[in-house]
Amino acid sequence: MRFWAASVVVAVTVLLLLAGGSLPPLRAVDSPISRTVEAYYVENAIRDMDTPNIVSAILADYRGYDTFGETTVVFAAGLACFLLLRRPL
Amino acid sequence: MISRFDSVVVRTAAKILVPFIQVFALYVVFHGAKSPGGGFQGGAMLAASIILTRFTAAPEISLRYLPDLWALRLGGVGVLIYAVVGLLPLLWGAPFLDYGALPIPGVHANEVRALGIEAVEVGVALAVAGIMVSIFDDLAPAGRRERPSGR
């Protein structure tokens, strides 16, 4: 059992290392991630809204819906902890 | 239960540090649209300052910073701020979260978008800070901690 578990770990590790070689290089302009909306964000963030911080502009404006979801998830996690862990004083 | 850290140095240092941490947290939140920072980071720092008082100060003093159930309520208020700021543009026929559509007289649409980002960051900061303190209080209720031994 332990032998099989170890072989699965080794196999997955080797697989991931082999697959990692074919990933696009970091910050490559022609990688699939950079070819969709990224260029639009970088070019228009400063013009669209008065913030020099593009990260904030993307986080809270272009991707505001995601951030709203994140905040709700944080709140839901807190609520779940409250309901599960809290014991009456 | 977590006991109060029984050291004069730690308690005094924490007492002096807490206001500065909170001021810097507010700076990170409110300057988030202009410089590195934002709601998540500033909220985490705000929560850290209050959790520091939970560790070092007496419960009745620490609870004066943020009473027991108010942490969770603060988290809810944060999410509510985000939702309300996001829903406001709907009144002017714009999509959800399109702050630029808000007609604030004398302010250009770009600046309104920046202001919208800022308002939303405040909501995120309150939510993150409140929930972090709330989870800490769930795990170690502030009123029920053991006194340090020998006191």
C-alpha cells in the first residue's frame, strides 16, 4: 500500500516536472494568458480611471465582480466559523 | 485558551504600537488607489492590530477596541458597503459595479471611478478586518481566557 502511494507521488511529480517544461516563459507577451484582456487593462487603466495603481484598478473596477465574490466568500467563511466554533459563553 | 503574555516589555511595546499600526492600516486602505495597497492588505493590518490587543491587553481593554460580536457585524457592514456601492449605478441605468456612471457634479467620470474603487476598498477592508478578528474570537473567546499564572 505504502509502495503504491509512493509510486503515485513519484509518477505525478515526474509528470508535472515534464509538463512544466512546456509552459510559456514568465511574462511572455505572446503567451495565452497575455493575449486576451491583459493588454487592454495595461493600456487603458490609467486613461479610464484616475489611479496610477493599475492593480487596484483591475482588482476593484475591471474585475470588481470577482472581488465582490471574494469579499462575500471571506464573510461566508467568518459566518461558518462563527456558527461551527462558537460556544455559548 | 490563550493566556495573556505576561511580560511588561511585550505589553508596553504592543500598547505603543497598536495606534501606529492602525494609522498605517488606514493609510494603506485609503491610499490604495494611488499607491500599492488596498482593502485586503489594510484590512489584514487593522485586524492584526486588534488581535495584538487580544494577545497582550486585558480582555476588558481589548474588547473596548472591538466588542465581541461587533467583529462579525463589521464584516457584514463591509460586504454591505461593497454591495450598495455596486448597486448604486443601477439607479442610473448602468451595469452592476460600473461606478463611472454615478453622476457626481463637478467630478469627471474617471475620478468617480477612482472614488468608487476607494469606496469598495473600504468595504473590503472592513470585511477582512472584521472577519479575521471574528474568527480569532471564535477560536479564543476574549472574555474567557485564562489569567496568567501567579496573578
